[in-house]
Amino acid sequence: MPSYVSGLMNPMQAEALDEAIEMAKTDPSYLSSISGGGPVEKFEDAFAKAVGAKYALALSSCTAALHTALMAHGIGPGDEVIVSPYTWGQSVAPVLFIGATAVFADVDPNTCTLDPNSVAERISDKTRAIIPVHIFGIPAEMDSICKLAREYGIAVISDAAQAFGALSKGRKLGGLGDVACYSLGRGKVVCGGEGGVLVTNNQQQYENAIEISQHPLRIFREICSSADDFADELNWNYRIHPIAAVLALADLKNAKKRLSHRKRIFEIMAKEIEGVDQIEILDRYPGDKPSAYGVALSYVNKSGKLGSRNLFIESWQKKEINIQIGPIGKPIHLRAAFQNHQKICFTVAFHESHKIGSCPVAEYRCENQELFFSAVSMDLCTIECILFIINRSVLLS
């Protein structure tokens, strides 16, 4: 199976890993990233260029990148950060880590990304940042969100974990807003096994992020002008492992083929799904190009029968088509941490947007519409078999 399909370690990564093991016998930078040099520096330079940003900082995860970005902007207790209710929990968790208040704005029903009108309604004099999530690789409406942010003097920190290669009006997401955060985890277009990347065009934010997340040796190498300015060592240890950087750098060479394959599969599925009464595919804003991270669908219950979404899913799964409710399941603001307003590792500051009914679009989608089909990593032969089943299904006739 081609490496751009499977998501497993590809030949270029295996070769790079073998070379790194040999290099590690004489070069400590291949086993430790304390100085930020070696393979980490090479990967950061290549990744920044790939996503359209001046600076890239490789970290242990996308969650670490979001957390670092918030701290780099000086956001903390008493501040508010506008977030999406329809996303992976780690898009919101870093807001809680810093003691800020998570304020949920609703999503656009067609794209499931933050609705700029809802964002505008949730802005207050305490708002310090907005975190748009480019979920399923679908770009949020960045022009409107960035315009709001400029008007109110607040930061835009994108969660682009699923959106490597997506374009907003022809522009790479890494150059939009103040910071964008990417994932290098399993299933991503660029994979290091684990890891994340913070990118920005702002030198001060980049240096702040280094001081917050990196070893003092890197701070001294890139920022401090003399030993008197040397870091006080009170920071988070969010460094990426250099082997993950080696794997991700090698995988960057595969990214164009993998993106092209995923988009092709997405287009094939979208065309076939157009004729299916019970489902619709999520849209994108005019001029945008998603990165096709799975095929996100909406169930359209035209029959009005209770529970028909579950019957629909069961019928497909019996034909070995892996369609399911998810991947969100329940909006973030309705989960236990926000209903109980406490967690073992942090306290959740209450906000009116945590109440049931505060984000009706996201709530309705999770309760009635959400469907997901993980097809874009499949090969064309498998997809052709699935489409054969779909086109001849009694359910869909």
C-alpha cells in the first residue's frame, strides 16, 4: 500500500530514522533537543516554509502548542478566551490550564467552524483571544474572525491540528492570525508519531514561546545576549523529541502526495453522496480549500422517525462501511467539567455559555446530525468497493 495512503511509517521515514540512529552515535543533537539545533532546527525551518509562516517552534503536542501560545500572550486568570464547542477537548483544555475562562461561541451549521456572528456576541471587555478550530481540515472564516480581533485588540490563535495544507482564500493558514498550532500525531498529513508545532509571523511571540517551553540552552542560543540575561529555568518542558522531528521532516516530503490523495478521495465521496437523501457533506466557505481530514457528514432526517440515524448507521455498518456518530459526540460545554465546574487538575471558571442551549447549532448537530466517515486514508480500490455497496444499497435507493 502506498505510504501516502496508509499513514504507517513510510520508506523515507525509515531511511531517515536509520540515518538518525547512526548520527546519534556521535552527535548528541539526535538524542536530545535541549539546544533546539540539529534535526529540530531543520524540521522547524522546513515546516515554517510549508505553512506560510516566518517562525516555527516544534513542541511535544498540539495541546502544548496551544498552551504555550496562550501563555506567550500573557493570558491568565480573569481573562476570557472564545472557543468552539464542536471540537476535540484539547482545543479547549489549554484555556483551563492557564486559569482563564472558556467562553463558547456557536458554530456555522454548514462548516462546523466558529460562526463569526456568534463570536461577536460573546466578546466582552475581558476577552483576550479567540481560538478558531479548522475542524476536519475546513478553514474557519478567518477574514471575519481576524477583523473582529483587530477591532477589539485580541489575539487569534488557530487550532490547525487537522488542517495542514488547507487554504483560506488561497492563503496558507500558518500566516493568518497571530499563531497557528499544528499536530504531528497519528493520521495527520505530516506525522512524527507524536508532536506539535506553533507557528507565527511575530518575532516577539516566537521568542516568548521559546522562553516558556524550551530548555535554557535554547533560550541562551536564540534570545539572550549575555550570560547575565540567562533564563531562570522556570518554564514548561514542552520540547519535541528530535527523533519525532526526524520522522516529521521526512514525512514533509510525502505531504503533497498524501494531500492530493486525500482530496481526491474526498471529491469522489462527495460526488457520490450528493445523490443520497439521508446525508449531506459539510461545506466550506467560498474560495477555501479544506485539507480533507476525513469525510464529515450531516444526517438529514427527512422521515422524522425517532432513532432513524442509528438505524441508518447500523444498515451501513452491516455492509462493512465504517460510518459512525462522531467524532465529537457531545459539545464541549455540555461535558462534565463544564457542568460541574471542577476537575482534578484544574478548576473551571463558570460562564453563561456553559449552559444548555447556549450553542444551539452545535448541540443540535451532536444530538441529531453528526456522522463521520474515515475514508480519506483509504486506497482507491477500497473506496470503489464502498461506492459499489452504496450505489446498490436498498437503504439508499
